[in-house]
Amino acid sequence: MAWPVRDGQRTPGKVALFATCYVNYNEPGIGRDLVKILSHNEIPYTIAEKEACCGMPKLELGDLETVEKLKDVNIPALAKLARAGYAILTAVPSCTLMFKQELPLLFPDEPDVKLVAEAMFDPFEYLVARDKDGLLKKDFTKPLGKVSYHIPCHSRVQNVGQKTREVLEWAPDTEVNTVERCAGHDGTWGVKSEFYAASMKIGKPVFRNMASPAPDYVSSDCPIAGRRIVQGMEAEGEAHGRKEHPITLVRIAYGLD
């Protein structure tokens, strides 16, 4: 079987899923939907074992000692999967970014950190690579209508382009309104009482732009940003559609239960 290509290099045709803390404990449906998409496309997958938090929340707090401890839990198991020929996917952009860019910057002399970074993919980056190699099924059956889609900061900084929007637009009768601006949440910052008002002020342009097309769905690769956007739209008195993660929207478009 041919493999999808990234940056001129062959990438694995099998996937290891790093189960993020958010997906494990808050919205497990996102992880289940990603598995359904992989299964539908006949992509072999496994679940990474012994995972701990990626370390991004601790990095944002400046707790580098804990970041290193978490790295020491995660990297050996993920490096083993990378050596076995797996692409590694996470369903949350912050976690993908942590392994792709932040840990290699913090630990530049550790070859296993670099190996994991090279194997790490955003899910939609991977799906587009499969499509370019002619290996992705496009038998979408369900229209999504109007989708207001927010590109979170931790997706933009990966410099992979608007891959999520590209995949969503493959669904029939689907119009994607793309908003590329900070929603104001910023991890745990936006839920702290002393910063909440500032957070909502920062997010106002996003709330308005997401509401403008009267969407059927509101979606962001960052599930926390998606929740903040709906909260902000409601606070501004804006009508909004159903909140769903982009992975779930792809599952819906495929007509998978």
C-alpha cells in the first residue's frame, strides 16, 4: 500500500492515537468519532498506552519540572510506536503542538523527542495527506449546511494550512465560514475570575463573526475554544447552531453512527 506524503517523505499508513486528557475525561465522543473515521477508511490504528498529560498546561504555568516529568512518561512509549512505523495523532491541537514543536525546543538533544515530533500529525493534516495519495474515501452522504469554523491559535502555529476547512468542504451542500482569530480562552486563563471579563472582550469579534451566517454548526479544533465561543455568542444574544468538534462533523458527513 502507498503511504501519504508530508514534506516529500513517506509517512505511515497506520495510526497510533494519543488519548488526550480532555478527550479522555471531558468529551470522549471526539476520540470515538476519530476511531470511526479511521475504521471507515480502513486505516489500521492502535491506542497509545501509558499516556500522561502532554504537558502544555504546565508549560503555560511555567512549571518546567513537571513538563519534564510528563515528557519522561510519554516519549518512550510514543517513540516505540514511531519506530514501529506509526503516525501519531491527537484530537486536540494543543497536544499536537506540544509534541511537534514545544518539546523539541525544550529538549533539543533528545533523539526520541525529535522522532516523536516527526511522527506527530494533526488529524486533518493526516486525512488530507491520505487524500493526496488517493487513499481516502470521499463517500460523504450527509450535508452539513452552514458551518462556522474557528481555527484555534495552536492549530495556526503548526503551519499546516487550513486542512480542517478543506476536509469539511468535501461534505455535500456544505458552506464553511472560517474565522481565524483568538477566541480569548487561552487555556486556563480565560476561566479565572480575574481574567474572565478580559477574555470575553478579546473573544467578541470571534463571537460576532461566527454568528454572522446563522450557522447550523459551530465548530473549533480546540474543544475548549468551541465552548467559549458558544458561551460568548449566547452572552451577546447571538443565535448559534449546534456545537460539534470538526472530527464529529466528518463522522456525521460520512453518515456513520
